Amino acid sequence: MLRLELDSRRATRKLGAALASLLEVGDVVWLEGALGAGKTFFTRGLFRALGVPEEVPVTSPTFALLHEHEGRVPLAHLDLYRLSSVDELVELGLFEVMERSVTVIEWGARFREGIGARGVALTLSRRAGEERGRDAVIEGLDPRGEALVARLRDAWPRSPAARGEG
């Protein structure tokens, strides 16, 4: 497990970029956090670092359920808030999307067991009394996820966000 203090939206995006440098097709990032916790800022940083151009909007797929983007690898951004069963995921073909993409899933914790808990889980929370400060907790859910967290831990102190740059 890795715990980080993020002092700005920029730092949240930089965390996404730092993790992006480690991800491969088939990897899954499970995002949790209250509304306004920074999930979309994180995803934007991750997707930009993976080659999605600035002019392409990266927004939460709350009503669409899925936004797909092309970067250096295929990218999928899922929001499972409105779904109630794993069967719905199967009907929508989301398992196939996950296999061919780097996938970010918002509001998916209740589906982890049914989908197969793999990758990393990132929980973002606002710090009490702070507008921009966030706490991040990153956990590996399987051996690959644990390796990603270890590599992120090694990379983060040297990253521009951790040094207050960029």
C-alpha cells in the first residue's frame, strides 16, 4: 500500500501520469472517492501521459458508462455507478474492452469480486478544510498490481509532482 499527500489538482494529474508510465494493455485502475475527490483529474493525467491529446476532452462517463480513447495504447474509462450487476457488464461487452485496453473504472468496488480483482485500487479523498489538497491510497489487488505499486513508490519521490515541479 502507498499513501500520498497531493497538494493540488496538478499533483493529482501528475500521479496519473506517473502511474501511466508503468501500465500496459490489460491493466486496470479502480478509482474510488466522493464526488469532487479528483478522480477525473487523475484520469486526465493518466490519459494525457498515454498520448490522448489536450484537445480531446477527458470527462467522467457517468451517463455514457464508457468512454474510449486512443493514445499510445487503447484506453477505456468506465463509470459503474448506475449498474447493479456483473451481468450488465457482460451484456455491455465491458470485459472485452478491459482485455484490450488500459482501463480506469470509477465506482466499481462492488464489482471487483465478480470481475476479478486485478490491478490497482486508488482511493482519493479531500483533506478536511482544504480546497485542493487530496490524500491518495494506492493498493495492489493482485501480484501485478502489487508490483505496480512498488514501482510507483520507487518512482514517485523522483517525479516532478513530488518535487513540486511541472
